[in-house]
Amino acid sequence: MKIDRRSTDTRQRLIDTTLDLIETHGWSEVTLGGVARACQVTTPACYKHFPSKTSLFEAAARQLSTPRWASAPSS
């Protein structure tokens, strides 16, 4: 099974941008359309990855709850 690298890159950009926008504007001001514009993708492209604002928030929260060092080798 071939993984579409562009699709996974777009999904990650959407998550990263959402986290930036939440930090800057607060969750209540973040919209899927705003995230899409900030990522320079269409709103339908955003909906392809996340069917709702809640699903995007859940993905962002999962990323925040995963320690970056979890996969790093210990010294």
C-alpha cells in the first residue's frame, strides 16, 4: 500500500497551523476555513482530513500529549 506523502504532509501542516492559531487567537476564534487559508489549501482539502473542528482539535491535542522525546534514544 502506497502512502500519499503530500496528504500526510498536509495533515501535519493543518495540525501545526491549528496549534499556532490557537496560541495566537484562542480556540473560539479558530475555524477550519481560517486554518485552510493559513495553510494555503482549500477549505474542502481541510475537510478531507478533518470532518469537523472538533476532530482537528482532537488531532492537535493528541500531538501535544505525545512527548517529543518518546522516540529519542536515551543517553
